Amino acid sequence: MATPAENADLIIRDIHATVADKEILRGVNLEIRKGETHALMGPNGSGKSTLANVIMGHPSYKVTQGEIIFKGHNILELSPDKRARMGLFLAFQYPSSVPGVTLSNFLRSAYAARKEGYDPAKPETATGAAPKKKSLNPTEFRKLLQSKMEILKVDNTFLSRYLNEGFSGGEKKRAEILQMAILQPEIAVLDETDSGLDIDALRIVAEGVNALRGPNMGSLIITHYQRLLNYITPDIVHVMFKGQIIRTGGRELALELEEKGYAWLTGESEDAA
Ligand SMILES: Nc1ncnc2c1ncn2[C@@H]1O[C@H](COP(=O)(O)OP(=O)(O)O)[C@@H](O)[C@H]1O
Ligand SMILES: [Mg+2]
């Protein structure tokens, strides 16, 4: 279906979405190619996290108009699991803990599912059931895990801990970035909007993203503040306001926002930026 003019890996076209019957996204257009790092900025309540949830297929967010094309396929009807298997990744702002599941086991099943993949052209082949054990070569997985752990400077003892249970903010971020490294997404969405991240956690996220950055991954870094962009240099910066992207520019746009706040773009009096 993809024509040469539509060769971006993720195409968000005229997306309108509601949450609790309230229209939050009001015609969002955005295209991301592998190899590109996009930043999505904007005042609180603009709809940035809503967009991340819509991309991933969170059931509370209802798309009322528009389409999302990933690798040439409209993915709006697909479950979050299938989107992930195809190579979309969303890093949560507040990851939940899973007592009883070690990080290592969690990463192993996530990797197996991702390797099994999902082809929307042959939907009957994927059941959405847990991936078969045989699709995973343990030696290959070990090697991959060790190499990623080295790159991200993650300690071995970390792997035997229960997922996110008692993890510090920084450890949660590390686990999340390690998950991203293992899943090798084609498009990664990182929502870091809130001020909750301390400087160490920011560095972890930034170092991880920078280490994984390359021609095979595109990313959308969502951030209210420009400070994360001191560590991750975006290629393209978008500003969202009231459910629409009102400005797109280069990295200098982020610096301009840092200096002037959002009011000069939104035309509103100074917000809590
Ligand atoms: N689960 C939800 N239930 C009700 N309202 C929501 C929900 N998620 C987001 N909203 C509303 O959608 C608007 C945009 O929120 P959000 O997407 O979180 O913005 P941002 O991430 O830019 O701060 C806000 O008015 C928020 O209250
Ligand atoms: Mg948000």
C-alpha cells in the first residue's frame, strides 16, 4: 500500500482521539523514519502522552478519525502486543512492578515475542498467545543480553531481581532501556514528560537512547522540558498544543523554547512551563 511518497516508517495522519468522551487529539500529523530522532514538546495537558498511548493502542484512548501507518500497514485495529511484535516500543513514564517475574525472565519472553514478530499481511499466523519456547535460542539470547548490558553498564545481579519491585527511579529507567535494547524496536516512543526524573535518571535514558541510536531505529522523545535534549540531540522538534502540532523545526526550536517558554507560540499568557 505504501507509495514512494509515503515511505516513512511511522505515519500519523490526521489523528483525532478522545479520552473519556473528551476530544484530546484534534488532527495530529507526524512522520518518523528509522534513523531519525524526533522530540515532541509542549505545555502540560497538550496531549503528548495521549499521542504516545494512541500510537501504542492503549484501550482507554479512542481514535475517532485518521490513521496510523506502521511499515505500510494501518495498525489502528491491532492490539498493543501485535504492535510491539512489529517493532513499536513505548517506554512508560511509570512502569509497573511485576512481583515473581525476574527481569531476566521478563526480557527473555519479551525477546521471544518480538522475534516471533507479527505480520499484518498474515494475521492468521499469530495467535497473540505466549511465544513458543523453541523460537528462542538460549545462547543467542545470552549473548545479546550480555552485549546490551555492557553497552548500558547494567550489573549482572540486576537480572535476578523481580521486575521493578523495589527498583529506584534510576533502576526502573535502566530496566526499561535494557528492554528497549533487547527488543530492538524500529520506532521507539519515550514519554518523559513529567518533572519526576532526576538528573541521574535523565542521563540513563539519554545514554541508553544515544547508545541505541542508529540507522535501524527511529525515536520520538516526549518531553516537557528541554533539559533532556541537552543529552539527546533531536533531528526534528515538534511542539504540541491543544491536541495539534503547531510548530516543527530543528533542534534550535527546543533552545528557543527553553529561552522564551511556550507562550510566544501558543499565544496564551505564560503557562507553568
Ligand atoms: N485517562 C485519562 N482520563 C481522562 N482524561 C485524560 C486521560 N488522559 C489524559 N487526559 C486528559 O487529556 C488531556 C491531555 O493530557 P496528556 O495527553 O496527558 O497531556 P500531556 O502529556 O501533554 O501533558 C488533559 O486534559 C488530560 O486531563
Ligand atoms: Mg504527559
